[in-house]
Amino acid sequence: MNLPSFLPLVGITSAWASDPTRATVWMLIALFSSWYFTKSISSTNKKKKPYPSVPDRHWLVGNSLRSSKDPWYSLGIHNLIQKLEDWQLRYGSIPSNSTGLLEVCVVGQTVLVVCNNAVAEEVCLLRPNKIVRNSTEREAVKSVGADGVFSAHGDIWRKDRRTMAPPLNLKNIRDYMPFLRTVTARLVQKWKTATTKASKDDNCVVVNQDVLSMTIDIIGLVAFDADFDSLRKDFSQEANDIKSMFQTMATRAMSPFRYWRIPVLGPMLDGSYWHMGRLQKRIGNIVKAFNDNNKTKDIIKQRSSTTYLEKILASSEQMSRHRLMGNLLTVFAAGSETTGTTITIGIWQLIHNHRELLPDLIKEVQAIPSLETTATYDELLEGLPQLRAFFYEINRLHGTTPGLFLETSEPVKVAGITHPAGTSFFVPLRMLGMLPGSGIPDGPNGESPATFCSQRWLVQREEDNDNASNNVNTKWNVVKPSAKTGVKMSSGFGTGVRICPGQDLAELEVVYCWACLLKNFDMTIPPNHAPVQWISKFTVSPDQDIRVCLKPKL
């Protein structure tokens, strides 16, 4: 049993009213977990552990995830990451804890939370062979057809990465700029049209849905040269299926038994069967049509490859159809949902919490007259240092993946203690980045890593020292957070050898979208907007639609 499988009760309360079928699934899971917890808790408590544990462990629920502000909301599932981070700070990151580990138990499942950067480095150095992704998480991803580089480990992971990663490197990303320009221009035009038709008092748009549709269209063109054009439709089936896919992965990752393996009915119990079928069929048809038009690999190699699919099929590595489909679905899902959520989070944070950055960012964007027409990838890297630095800080403190759920595949020694195979770890990357030893640089005025400061990633060029007081005229070099620049722990794209291969494409998409929106609109949050909370599903996302008021610039 593993960490993402420890919450069988959490979905019942919120799911019953909206989805009785899913609530019934959760009820069955709860009954199974009640038996498992009763069976395991006595033996667990008898063992003397060398590391501290979270106090107040209760029957059945273990250490409660519930929030005092909202005690019954899903029994705490949406507080999962926040609660683990809170426990790490309160009970784990204390001088008396020499091991750097903290034991947490939720619904009978035990996980060791990593509490300092030294132990986190030990854990990450044992990847991807001795320590791997949590098995229940891997199984949940595979169950929706995304059996690719994300869920793989060992030799399969190495082979998949050799094929899937090169088309996402900086050299190849330059080929994808026309796709980004095409789809981002559609978003700008859609929002201009919406504000023209709207009344003075209602010139707001819902960011989440349109941005997700935009990233789906971008990844469709980048990966397959397929124009879904979901952004300009009243209803996007692709966006709806992607959201269902991530909800399904979250539900299955938290299940202590694999109910979707029940013959015939299993895949239908959580309502995802038809959504997943549509996505897999759509991508399968694209691959088949491409192969029919390019019968041999030699034909593909003779052309200048411009899409991700072409670059993969032109590679020398052989990949089965199952692995190819799984990896393409992984790229499609991750490249749309997580990128779209990051764009949305950044818009909210910028205009709600960090408006002081707007003047310099807008001037930086305006200094690139060819931004929406002919600007190249290199011109964007050179011309948008402050916006890129903002992206790095957003990803660090408000990223969609603030931690890693891992487990041992064989007995290993971590923090001087030998842990058996199947031991679960949670590595809270976001919180570790705020602690000593993370390699995160201080800000220009001594701002600590616990404080939001995008300028920590900027270094003034020597020739511009005389202009230090004028941000607009100052030329900056950007320090990209990575192992090469001394940053050991940073959230958003993972860490170590398992760092996300699509990070550079995601950065380009996010920064380019922000730049185009800043160039074309003045953006504000409506005064009656409800407070936004960040909730834990398979990734972190806002708990509601984010509305933004727009005023087109002349």
C-alpha cells in the first residue's frame, strides 16, 4: 500500500451529490480500507521507529487531513499537499530530528516525509532504479492509457527517454514557434471579441477553460500537426476528456485496490471509460494516418521534420505501438493540462498578488515589436528575461507539482536507515526549496527563498552596471534553476535524472502566452471574485474558474 492510495473516505462526501456512481466506488474502497487499517495498525504501532511521527493518529483515518476551516470538505483530500508540508515544518524540520524523516499515517498507509535537503538528495540519487514513482500512481497513469516515460522506470524508462526527450530539446523547439504564434493569436482575438461584445460592467472572461483549450490546440499541432481548434468552439470535447483523464488518475491513485481491473464493469465505475476511449482513438487515428502517408522511415528522414511525431518516428530507436501510443498520450495530456494550469496560476498571481511587477514586464514586452509576427525563439529568450524569471518563481512556489510520491523497489539505505522494498516517501520539493541547502539564491535585497522574489533569478550584465536603478534599460542575464546553476531542489519539473523532458517547451508556451496577453490587454481581478484556493488532485490546480476583467490596449 502506498501514499496516494491512503484516502478511500475522502471522496464520499463531495462526490455523492454530484456523482452517485463515483461515490459508490468510494464507499466500497472505504469498507476495504477499514479492514486493512484494523489489520495493520496494531503491528505498525508496536515498532519503535528512529524518526518522529505526526501525533494524534486516529482509528481508521490516521492523521486527519481535515481543515479546521472546512472540516467536512472531502474529509481533507484537497488539503493533501498543504497538510503534508505543514506536518513537515511542524514535526519534521526540527533540531531534534537527526534523521530528516517524518512518519505520517493516513487511513492505515505509512509514508516517510523528507524533511531536509541532504536526505532529499540521497533519495533522488537513488532514482530511477532503486527508488521509483509510487506504484499506485504508476498504475493509475497506465490505466488511462498513458503508459509512457512518466510511469516507466528502469530499462524501459531509459529507452523511452532516449526516444521521447530529444524532440523536446532547445534545438527542436525552434521548429514549434509557428504553432505557438497561430494558436496564441486565436486566444488574443477571442478575448478581444468577447470584450467588444460585453457590456462595460461585464468585460470579464473565464481564464481556465480558454487557456486549457489553447494548450490542447498547441500540443495538437506541435505533436501531430493536427489542428483541433478547440479554442474557437463553444464546447471542447478534447478539453473535457483531458480534465476527466486527470480526475480519473487522481481517483485511481488514491484507491487501495484496483477496482478498474474488475472485468467489464471496472473501467466504467468512475465514468472515465468513454473519455479515455475517445482520446486514445483520436491519437491512434492520427498516428495511423501519418504512417499511411509515410510508408517508410526513410521518407520521413528525407524531409525536414517539423512535428514531434515526425521527429520520434524518424529516430533510430524502435518502439512498440503500445509504448508509442502511451508516450504520445502522456505528452498530449501533460503538455496541455499542466501547462494550461501554470498559465492560469501565473495570471492570477501577477494581477492579484504581484501587480508591482506589471510596469517593468509590460515595457519589456513592448520592446519586442515583432512579438506576435516574426520573433524567433532566441529573440524571446533574449528579450524577456524578467518574464522568464517570473515564470521560474511561479513554478517554484506555485507550480502544479510541488512534491514527489516515491517508493523503494528494493531495500535501500536512506538517512543511515535501511528501508525495505515498498517503503513510501514524499519529497516536498516546494518546501525543501525554502530551507537551507536548496541552492535557491537570495533576492537582490536579501529576500530569502521562502519569499516570492522573481528578481532572484536575474543577474545584471557587467556592461549595464551604470543603469542599475532603471529596470527598463538594464540588460539582464537569467539564471535558470537547475543542477548546473547549483539549484538542488525546485518544484514544477521534478529534479535529478527524472526531470521533465518537456520543461523548455512548457516555459516557451507559458512565457509567450503571458507576453501576448500583457501586450494586448490591461487585466484586473473583478472586485466580487471569491478567494482562490489551490487544491490537490493529481496535480495542484485552482478550486474554481478564475475570472479576469480585460481592457484591450489601443
